[in-house]
Amino acid sequence: MFKNLRYPQQFLLRGAVIVAIPLALCLLFAWAWGALTPGRLSPDKLVNALEKTGGEHPGYRRNHAKGVCVAGYFDSNGSASALSKATVFLPGNTPVIGRLAIAGGNPNAPDGAVPVRSMALQFITRDGQEWRTGMNALPFFSVATPQGFYDQQMAGIPDPKTGKPDPAKMKAFISAHPEAKPFFAWVKSYVPTSSWASDSYNSLNTFLFTNKAGDVRGVRWSMQAQTPGVPVTAEDKANPLFLQQDIRQRLQQGPLKWDLIISVAEKGDATNDATKAWPDSHQKLNAGTLVLTSAQDQADGGCRDINYDPLILPDGISGSDDPLLSARSAAYSSSFNRRTHEEAQANKGAGL
């Protein structure tokens, strides 16, 4: 009968393993989100910094909070299929749900409050895969690392007395991050256009394309507007909704179009540094045309519940070694979880 004593031991061993697995997963998630290392830059810490810069606005995105939903399709001409096996690049149309926005966390800011604008797109391919991309109307980014972006947000927190960032803190930030100097020089000299329709939007980060033969190439992309640009006017800036009104009026008159231009990396290009623009001499190809046909309010439009995570990618497109990509993905998730929770709580309180 003594040989049966091994069963309780085996039971305890198996029980310990069963308990250890979820515990290890919990610890792993806690480490990833900074719970075990308070001094580490976590997604929540990054989103908290965005809230301090733009203010707390429950139910809204923590950055690019003010925008409009758009919809249409991407008409691929097939030329990019030599670089990527993603089905979105096969000849034909792919439905698109997108969002045009201005930078910043204040959904009530005037449309002309900041020069930075964005375009986010979700492609649903014919084989059920997704490609999500968030692009900005910038030639390059301000910083190369998540810590640099966090430092920039902290330096940009408005002074309660003036409502503007403290110049001394911004000066200290630029001194600590000299890679940001070209960006601030660009902001100082840049004159925005009068319309989202005439802006061109850049991926800024580098991604990897893989073709059917297994060849991998670093790429960046740009949605280049077919609509001619006109500089923003004082009259435009006096209207806090001039961008939203303009895009709706234009779409009522007909579709708006952008060419998807793929730039291919060459030897020596920085694939992990979004502050460095690639030379215009690089190989470029036109992959097709984005056609937007309608716009809707962001409160109930198709883009409302989409998290435009830049690492949701189809087979044939993958992330590069750019550290901003994983930080963006994690911060987008944190922001999405917060705003959807806030919306649920608001609906619950209203008895909906």
C-alpha cells in the first residue's frame, strides 16, 4: 500500500505547475507594464504624460484627440507586390476606414492650434488580414526613443500661470535631446495648408517588406496628396472647425485622392531612428491610390472604436528595429483601454 503514497506528491507537483504558469504570466505582464519597476518607462507612464500635456478628457484618445472619421478604399496597381507579399498590394481595391486629426490631447482645441496633422488608416484585405497605419504630416519625427518622447511631453506640460509650456524646461529638453533641434526648426518655419486634403502624410518609422521569395527590405511610406495645397489663412484660423468643415465640403463634391509612395532603404540608412529623413534620391514606387469618399463624426463614425496600432500588420509587412514602434503600440493600447472604459462608465451612469 505504500507505493500509492506517490500520488499525492504527483498531485501537489502538478498543482504547483498549474499555479506557477498563470503566476509567471502575471509577473511577465506586470514587468512589461512597469508595475515591478516603478522607475521604468511604461505605457501607462507615457500616456499619463500625454494627459498632463493635453489635459484630461474622458472618453477621448490621449493624443490626436480631435478628428473626423473617413472611409473609402485603396486601389492597388500591383507594383508593390514585388516588394511585399501582402495581399493589399495585389491589383484591386481594399476597403479603408480612416481618421484625419490634429495633434494634441484636447478634443476642443481649434483646428489651427497646432501645425501637426495626421492620417490613420485600417485596411481590411481580401483574405481577412488587417493593416493599420498612423501617419503624420511631418518630414521626420522629433525624437528617436520612447524616453525622448516622454521627456518632450513632460517639458511641454502647460504652466498653470501662463497656460503655455515653460520655456526654460523646453530649452533644457532640447539641450538634453539635440536630435530634436531640426524638428523644432521645421515647426518654426512651417506654414500648414488650409486642408487635410492637401496634406501629405508620412509613416516616419521604418517597416520591413517581405516578398514571396523571402527577400526583406526596409521601407517607409507616404500618402502624397493629389489635391494642390493652399497655405492656411488668418480667416481659416479664426474658424475653430475649418479643417472639419473643409473636408466635408470637399467630399460632398467628390472623392479625395492620395498616392501611396513606397521609399526603399539603402545601405547605411537609419532604420531605427525616425528623426533622420531618407534622401529623395532613394528608390520610390507608386503602389496605388487611396480614395476617400465620405466623412463622419468621430463620436459615431467607423473609426471610433479602432485602435490604429502601427504593429497590426498583414503577412508581408513587419516592424523594424525602431524602438518607437513597440512604444507606440503599447501606448495606443493603454489609451484605447482607458477611453473605452470611460465610455462604458459614462453609459452605465446614464442608464444606457
